[in-house]
Amino acid sequence: MAIIRDITERKKAEASFRLMAKIFEGSNDGIVVTNTKGHVIDANKAFTFITGYEKSEILGNSPLLMKSERHNPGFYFLLWRRLLKTGSWNGEIWAKRKSGEIYPKWLSIYTVNDEHHKTSHFVGIFTDITARKEAENQLKKLAHYDPLTGLPNRALFIEQLKWALKMARRNNKLAALMFLDLDRFKLVNDTLGHQAGDLLLIEVARRLEKCVREVDTVSRLAGDEFTVILTNLNTVDEASLVAHKILQAFVLPVNLGNRDIFISTSIGITSFPSDGTEIDKLLKNADTAMYHAKELGRNNYQFFSHVMNQKVLDELEMETNLRNALKNGEFLLHYQPQIDLLSNEIVGVEVLIRWKHPIFGFISPTRFIPHAEKTDLIITIGVWVLQSACSQAVQWQKEGLKPVRIAVNISGTQLKRQDLLGTTANILLETGLAPELLELELTEGVVMENAELTINTLNKLKEMGIRLSIDDFGTGYSSLSYLKRFPIDTLKIDQSFIKDITGNPDDYAIAATIIAMAHNLRLRVIAEGVETQEQLQMLRDKNCNEVQGYYFSRPLPEAELKQLLKRESKF
Ligand code: C2E
Ligand code: MG
Ligand code: MG
């Protein structure tokens, strides 16, 4: 007896099942099957590969285990509603790997029905699209580049800055933002045309990129404004070095077809997180520092944080550096016009020393003069200033410019230790400058400190025809009547009184009194630090003789001052 059963169907089904199993396991897509309660009943190898979960770990669990926090509950609600209504859902979704890493995947979910058309299973099939996402982002970035120079534009720069900030915080490292503005770029554009300007910008971009490391970002924000983000710094000095390198990169002219253009840049630097942790604040800091660099005569760099400027300096051996500065010719002079309020003409210029350190950029005289005074280097520096200023004045006259008085600052040490009389006489002789055109500025404190000794020197200087003025007047302890004994021509009212002259009645009264009493003593009065029209008007009303300050002009390099002197028009 034999029972014969046709198992063709069963064999077929078995074959089909084996095939399915093969496809299931071999698929590069992750596949997960759940029952209607949402418990995982099967998952393939790719599932483990992508999610990091072993099959044994996920069996019986919910796929919600792999949910990222990137979507709100509404997202899942809509997903389910669509799935139950139409039998499928697909789309992009953020998920979480076992490691905690969030990644994007393309997910399709299907419902599987039993023979009674009731849902029996859900199947999820997904691919990891991290790579595609990255490519997409890459494309997005392409829209973030400046077409002229190929550098990141403002939008991308902001993104990079955010990222750099995050990294610096996370790694406990220092980073820096540099804001660069080309000096006198407008002039190039106006005189040579926009096409030349464009070529120049391209070359600037190329040079800037050469100055930084791979990890740093050079961007062009607008016009002639560039930024550099320096990441992963150990100390601020590293930013100094890059800034120095950038300044050096502009030493050689840019060739634009048939002409060579010299261009320089002013750089402001802020570091983060130390100087701030907000994007806007950092940009503002760097911009402020950049303006400071412009103020100091362009073609230099400044840190936003004064503490930092100071720190960089303290690390230097000031004395050695000052000596080298003299030897290497790092000092230069700037000139600030002094305007007569009756004629509205420039009648004098104050000579202000500038130190351009090859690595640390411009260093303010208020910082290095005190050091120089301690070491007596001030004497050598003082001689250099006097000598250079006098020959410059003579040079202007030779060039046919109207003679103006030049005021040179003399420090206490010079008065006490130097043979000021002999040196000045020699310099006047050598240069041929008329003594009436030289004015020496001494501060109130210095004059009073050794009153008896000084009075002698001052009398002799006066006899030679040299003019004398008391600088920063009002801050010291002298009385005006005492001053009568000194052969002085001018009082310079200290800027601190001028600053608040319009807002503070006391300061106004002090300034007014100084002017009135000085006039009684037949002294001229000059107000320094005049910045606004209102301050000027008040000083005019009180018959102040001269003014000096940003309102008319900042201290200028020689070439620019000359342009002012050449100008026929009055202020
Ligand atoms: P000072 O002789 O009282 O010079 C005036 C200072 O005020 C200068 O600063 C000048 O740039 C600044 N100033 C001018 N106008 C304005 C204004 O409108 N607003 C403001 N806020 N400031 C204004 P600077 O050049 O930094 O010089 C600082 C000091 O350093 C000088 O004060 C002077 O005491 C000393 N110094 C500068 N050059 C020499 C020098 O050749 N020899 C000596 N011994 N001292 C110098
Ligand atoms: Mg002065
Ligand atoms: Mg002063």
C-alpha cells in the first residue's frame, strides 16, 4: 500500500522560500519584520551592519529603539496614519545607531496581510544615506562660494565659524577670527576700474590662502573684506604669526597687466571662546580690532582684547626688542595737525612716534615709552625723534610747503639725564630748522617734579628761540600762578577734560577757567582730543586758540600729512 501525494507544490514553495531567505539575508538594505504588536520577529544581516544591533538584541523589541530625537511626535503620527491607510510609507528619516550616532536613512514600510486581508506583519526596508546626504551638502555648499575668488562667502563663513566655535569648546582649544580689510582698495577701483579691482581681489585671495593651514578657512565677506578662521591654536601668538605672514604676503606688488599695484591690509583679531562665544559678538570684536589697526596707520594687525595685546608684549623682552627696534629702523613718525581757530589753518603738527614691530605689529607709545624711560633707551629714541622730525620739517619746506611748527614730545628722563640743550642745538644746526618752528612738549608733572633744575634748562631753550608747551595740562598738581615762573608759550588742555566738555559741567568749567587764566598769563591754549563739532564750538566760544584731534585729523603718516599741507583750502 502506498500513499502517493503530489508534493510539487510543496517543493515549489520550499524553493521559493529558500530564494526569499537568500534575498532577505543577502540584501544590502536593512530589513526588519515586526508583528502587529510592533515586536521585531526577524531582521537581516544588513540590518545589523547598518544599525549595529545584533539580531538577538532586537528580537522581541520595538524598532522604536532606533528612533532619533530629530523628529517630533507629529511626524510619527502622520507616518502611521499613512501606513495604515495605504499599506505603505516611504521617506527620509533620521535614526540612531546602537553607538548613539544619528544617521539619515531612506525607509520603506509595508503592511503584510494574511489570507483574511487582516494585517499580520510590518516590514521595514531601509538604506543608509549618510553618503548621499554628504554629497547633497557638498552641493549645497557650492552655492556658498564667492564666484569671483572661489572662497567661501558670508553664508558659509558663518557656518564655519559656528563649527569652529563648537570644536574649540569641545576640544578646549583656542581659535581665532581675523577680519581683514584692504587698505585703499577703493582707490584702485576708482582709478583703475572694477576689472582691475577684481583681478586684485583674486590675487589677494590666492595670497591669503597660501598663508594659512589646510584646516583654516579664508572667506570673502564682501567687497574688499576677508576673514580667516584659525582653529586648533595653542596660544594667541600663533595667530600673531599668521597675521605677520599675511602682512609679509603683501609686500610684493600685485601685477595687473602692465602695472604693479602695492596693496596692504589691516587686520583685526579676536580669539574664541576667550573673547566671546556669540557669532555676532566675535564678528564685531574682530571688526573693532580691524578699525583700531586702521587707526594706527593701516598695514598692521591688532588684537581685540587689550589684555591680549598686552600679554603678547609682556612675553617679549621689551628691552631687547626696543634696542632691536632702533637698530632695525622699526620706529616711524606720524603727524597730527594743529589748527588755529582764527585762521582755520594748520599752524603746527605734533610728532607722535610709532613702533612697527615685525611680529607684533603696531605697538602704542603709551606702552613702550614707559619701558624706554626705565632703561634710558628713551634718550636714544628721543634723539632719533627730534632729529627725524626736524629734518622732515626742513624737507617739507624744501618741497615748497608752507612752514609749520612741529611739536615734539619730551619725556622726563630726557629732561633730567640728557643734555637736552646741547642735543637740540646740534640738531637745529645740522638740519637748519628755524628754532621758532620747533616746539617741545613737556608734561605738567615732569616740569614740576624738578622745578628748580628744569627752569634753568627751559630758560636756555627759550633763549634759543624754541617754543615750549605744557602737555596734558590739568592732570598734574601745578598751579597756574606757579607756572608763571616758567618760560612757557602754550598750555595743552588734557584730552580728558575735552572728552566730557559737552556733558559734564565741571569739565566745561575747568576748560573755560584754564583758557581764561592762561590768556591772563599771555599763554596760548591748545585743546587736544577734539572729536566732535559740539566740543569745537564750545572751545571756540571760550576763545581757545588752537585745537588738535580726530575731528580734524588723526595722526597721519608722512605722505598723507603732506597731502593735507598741500591743500589750499582751510579746515
Ligand atoms: P600726547 O603727547 O598727549 O599725545 C596725544 C595723544 O592723543 C596721541 O596718542 C594722539 O594720537 C591721541 N589723540 C589725538 N587726537 C585724539 C582724539 O581726538 N581723540 C583721542 N581719543 N585721542 C587723540 P598716541 O600717539 O598714542 O601717543 C600717546 C602718548 O605717547 C603721547 O601723548 C605722548 O605722551 C607719548 N609719545 C608719543 N610720541 C612720543 C615721542 O616721540 N616721545 C615721547 N617721549 N613720548 C611720545
Ligand atoms: Mg603731546
Ligand atoms: Mg597730551
